[in-house]
Amino acid sequence: MVSDFRPDERRNSHDNVFEGLLVGAEEASLVAGYLTAHDFSPHTRRAIKNDLRKFARWFTEANLEPFAVKRVTLRDVTDFRSCLHRDKRQAVASVNRALVLIRRFFDWLVRQDHVEANPAKLVKELRRQPLAPKGLERAEVRRLIREIELRQDIRAGAIFSLMLYTGCRVSDLVNLELPDVMIGERNGSVVFRHGKGNKQRTVPLPLPARSAIQSYLETRPQIESTNVFVGERGPITDCGIRALCRKYSALIGVHLHPHIFRHSMAKQFLADNGNDIVSLAQILGHENMQTTSRYSQRSGEQLGEAAERLIY
């Protein structure tokens, strides 16, 4: 069968996914072909590489033989799932993500006639009680905003405000361009043109976010880039956003990461808008309402508080 990627892509796109592991000769090229055949985001590409490398390492150690896709069985995938959950004590979400990525990879291998059947097809994902994703409390958000104000960190104020008031992903933020920000006296909005799955959406900007972004734009360095957020060396990257989160995590004593702001916005939006899941789904860019409905679930802390109020 003719490969669907060129030889130079074969050499350069797998980035030594299995470097240092006992792996069959063609496996890295197959991963390269899979990645080339799909329009994955950089984050998804990293996740695929990490999980396949993890599976290959486990396969070699468990079976005492090099990893080869044609040698993978249903028992292998089932035992790998058990190892991640029972021995490595990984979160249910992490285990299920690995299973889904492996299943999709083998689906592609089947369609490309590299293997006869998908050994992961019948392996079920782990079940878990649905809980609302953990977000920041109001007091924690206030602590962050105060620290930013005390340090007069105008750019950080704009970045964190945008995430807190729009629920944008880090990829939305780093790809945001100047023409996509519209700020008026009474309203404003941003257009995220490169959302997950290449979906575009327009999100309103509340007054605090408009004020923070306007203050930043007035002091933004005049460089050729049209990206909204820039640094000394050009447009800010997702690594730069994560570094900013680590900086303020240390300052306020609260663990911050880009996605916690999305969770915080979703939780607060539902609390302040009568559990309006339809509007929230539109703002977050969710196609499946079930994805949004998880924010209406109670958190583990809320369930614990409710249980403490139980009296017989």
C-alpha cells in the first residue's frame, strides 16, 4: 500500500517518539504517518506521542519483546489500562485519554491495512462519578487580581482577565490578533478564529475585561506582529502563559494553570446566570451540550459539605 506522506515527512515528523525504547523498525514511521494524516493541534500531537510512548514502554517491559503494532493484543491493552489505574494510580481521565488515543491510532492502522483488527476496540473506558471540574474560588480570584494590581502588571491583568471572563483556551489566547478585539464604550467582544477543531466563535467582553485589555493595548509594544499579546521576543506562546501562571501561583499560594480559568469562568457563569447551559456552551465553543453540562455537577467539596449537613 502506498504511504500517504512523503519520505522527508517520514523522517522529520516522528521526532524520535520511541527514542531509547525497544520498538519495531516501522513503528515510528507509522506514528509519523498518523500525525501527518490528521490536523491535530500541537497539544493533541504531544498527548498522542506521550501516550503511545508510554504504551510502547509498558509493552516491552511486560512482554519482554520489542513493541510492534502487529503484536498488540486485546489482553495487552486491557493490562495496560489496569497498570495505569491500579499500579500507577493515574486519574481516570488520564487513563481514558490514553485508551481513546490508542483506539483511534489502531483504527487508522486498520484503515491503512497495517493491522487486521483493532485490539483496543473492545476495551472499555473506566467509569467515574461525574464531578464539576475544579475552578478558583472568588477569594482566590480576588487575591490574584490584587497581586497583579499591586505589581502594576498590566499585561498579566489583561491575560488573566481575558481567560476569567471569556473562558478561552490557551491556544485561543496566543492566537488572538488585534483585528479580532472590538472594544466600545458600552460593549465589546473578541473573535477566536482558531478554536479547537478549527471552530470560530465570538465571545462578549464584560466591562472588567474590556478595561484590562484596553489598558494593555495602550501600552503594548509597537512591533510588526498582529498578535495581541507580545513579549520582548515576539508573540507570547503557550509556554509563556504557563510560566506566567507559575509565577503568580508562587506569589499567591494557589495552583494556577491555564485551564483552571476556563473552569472558573464556567462555574461562575452558571452560578450567576441561573444555570444557563445553552449560553455557556456557545461561549465555550462546545458542540455537545453534555460537555458543558459537567459544569452543572457538584464538586467533591460541595458533596462533602452537603453530606456533613445530613442529620438523622
